Amino acid sequence: MTLADDLLTAEAVRSRCSAVMQWVAQGHSPHFSWHPARLSDVARLVIDTTLARHADLASVPFHSRWRHFEAGGVDRWQALVNGHSLQDRHERARAAIDLVIPSVLLDAGAGAEWRYVDKATGQTLTRSEGLGVASLRWFETGAWSADPHATLRTDASALQSLRPQALATAFQVNDANPLVGLPGRVDLLRRLGDVMAANPVVFGAPPRLGHLYDHLRTLSGGQPLPASLLLRTLLMTLGAVWPGRATLDGLPLGDCWQHPALPDRWVPFHKLTQWLAYSLLEPLAEAGLPVTGLDALTGLPEYRNGGLLLDTGLLQPRDPAFHTQAWRVDDEAIVEWRAITVIALDQIAAEIRRQCDLTAEQLPLARVLEGGTWLAGRQLAAERRPGGAPPLSLLSDGTVF
């Protein structure tokens, strides 16, 4: 396996982030200090946060985009399924993939000012929930379909023809309701259409996003699908979607950046692609294709999980100006913060299991994230800063955060 091949794996995310964590824990970092004595208290906070919403830890659903479609206690996906008589489980899985992949690509941080009014329910939603519901409502109109008689599908030609104004209209964007990274989001969807058109083995001809389901069934050979293979397939198939990223040996590396803790400096995260993998678990399982080995996937290094570390003091910046400086995604401090977040989430999950006497099978990382670390990070942000802003300032183009 070449270096580029290795970087496009879940194993590389965890092992290379571990090297960065070791670097920080040994005191080499000019940016952060690590305080593991706080780990027990952070785990307790996550447990309490989880139990405030769920009867027990084992009943927590997986962390996925589907939770956002249910914002405000409304099962919008099930309403779509019922309204379009999607009774065949295979076609239902294709339609679910048609929806969830573009929705995940649209899920980078919206900014504190943006709001979405779901007219069907009257709810006003923000951030990830708003983005999720806005994308579902857009999908529902048939805007991603090339067939006016089959609206619940996503076709390459429809994505390739999208324009920024179409997204702005669908997401209710105007001068008083700005959305961070709008052009970047449209570019991602158009590039997704290009990738689909260039890969008929996966997406068929004419290319439809939901045909990924059939490709995954073929890969599985009638057996459960390992999570590591699911992620690898997504990384190899969708790598060209990400704009302006590094390539190595002809392969686009995606969400992969550089840090001096590694001899070759490469640290992969694949945050949105892993978020997508988590979001495919439920539709695949419902269609009879269960995904196994879930803890091969890692925690998601973004500003809620990473903000939890900063707001609890588990990770502390050496320079107080860290919180006010505007950071780019490729800055060394941000690469380091994200790598620590990946490994800290593993450690928090292990400590929660220890405190609650649960196994990794009973409480996989996907439930810890949902219960969980992401919500605890959001709640701390809401308590400490106006609008629930994260404890650092990130310059986003709508393709990472």
C-alpha cells in the first residue's frame, strides 16, 4: 500500500492523530497543553448530558444526519416515505442515499446568524438542524432529480446544473440571513455531480447517487459490510469532490493536512466523509445490509467536539489570543486541535464505559458522539458565548467545518 492509499483509511486517521496527541502530551507543542486529570469530569458531564435526553446510554441512537431531519420531534423522512409510497426497501435505501449524501456535504457550519423557517411545521431552526431540514425540503421539491416524474432521487445532471441562487432560495438566504460559505457549498454539489458522471461502475448510467447502495451490496457479497470498507469506498469514490486539496500519487487526499509530529507530516481526518459513513448506517441496515466494526470509524474533529475539550480545560491553549485569532483549516494549531479531538473522544468514550460498566459493543463511539460529546460541546458554547459560538474563530469555505 502506498502512502496515499494508507492516508485514505480510518486506521490512518486514528494512528496519525495518536502521534500528534503523544507529541502534545510530551510537552512539545507550542500551542496547547493536555490535562488528562480532567478526563473523568468530562466523561461525567457527557453522561449527564446524555441521560438528560435518553433513558439509558444503550438506547442512544447513532450520531448521524438523520437526527437533524427529526428536529423538533418531527420525523420528516418517514413523512416523505409515506407520501411517496416507498415500500420497496431497496428503492427506499437508494432514495435515502440520494438525500443524505448531498445533505452531509451541505453540513459545514452555517454561522451564528443564519435561520431556516420550516414552513410545514412552523419551526425556526438554526445550525446543523436547520441545514439538515433545509436540505431535505430542497430534495423534496425534486430539484436534485433529472426526472420530473421521480422527484426523490439525485441525478448527476441535476447537480451539475445547480447555481448559487438556487441554494440561496432553498435555504432562505438574504442580506439579513447570511449563510457561511454558500458558493463553496454549491461547488461541492456540482463537483459531486461530476464525480458521479465519471464513475458509472458505482453510480450507473445515467448516473444516480442512490446506485451507491447497489455497489455496496455487490462489495459486501451478501455479508455484513465492515465500516472500514464503507469509509474506504466513500473516500476513494468521492475524493475528487473536495476542491483545492492536496494530491499524492495521483490520489486526492481530501481532509488531510500537515503537522510536524509525523515524519512525513500528513495527518488525515476525513471528517465529512466519516460523518457520511455514520449517516449511511441506518438506511443500509434497514435495507438488510448491516455495517459492522463501527469503532473502526473515529470521532469527528469539528468545533462542537473540539470545543468541548477547550471549554472544559481538558485541552488548554498556551496563548490566550488563541480564542480570538481567526484560524485557517491548515494552520498547525488547528490541525493539532483536531487531531487531539479525535483521540480525546476515544478516551472520553473509554472513560464513560468504565464509569458505567459498559462494553464497546454496548456503547459504541457512534452513540457517545450523539449522546453525547457533540451536544455537551454545544451546550457549553451556548452557556458561555452569545449565539453559542465555538471557543475559537475558524475561517470556513463551507467544505470542512
